Amino acid sequence: MTKLDDIRSEVLARIDRTERNYRLAFLGAVALEGLFLATFLFAADFTNRTHVLLLLGTLMTYSVVVLGLVALGAYINRGTLRVLQAMDATKGAPRG
């Protein structure tokens, strides 16, 4: 293997490690927020309009944030795939 192939392998390993850490952090945050929501649903008095309004505001805010994160994730994945395609294209290219 050449030095360039070693660099490629190291970068891909770093990308995999970062993606794994991101998924763990994301799942931890989802679990924590789910716990907060379950606690609110358990403690809320739904005959009180303020509690209902807080629940609706929270759900609307989370829906916007989740949709933004999905769009950002799709954008990042597209960029990552383009970089990987460029790396594959240069793999067999002559060096000069």
C-alpha cells in the first residue's frame, strides 16, 4: 500500500468512529428527552389549559427541530458521499 492509501484508510476509520460516537450521543439525547416528555405527560393536569398549551408548544418546537436535523443529516450524508466518490475516482488515477 502506498502512503496515500494509508491516509485514506485512516480517514475512513476516523469517519466511522465519529459516526458511531454521534449515533450514541443522539440516541442518549433521544432517550433523555423521551424521559422528560413521559414525566411531563405523567405529571400534567390536562384539564388545565396552561399544561395543554405547554405540551402543544413543546411538540411543535420538537417537530421543527427534528425536521431540521433530518434535513441537515441528509445534506451532510450527500456531501460525505461526494467526497468518498472523489476519493474512489482518484484511487487509480496516475500521479504526476
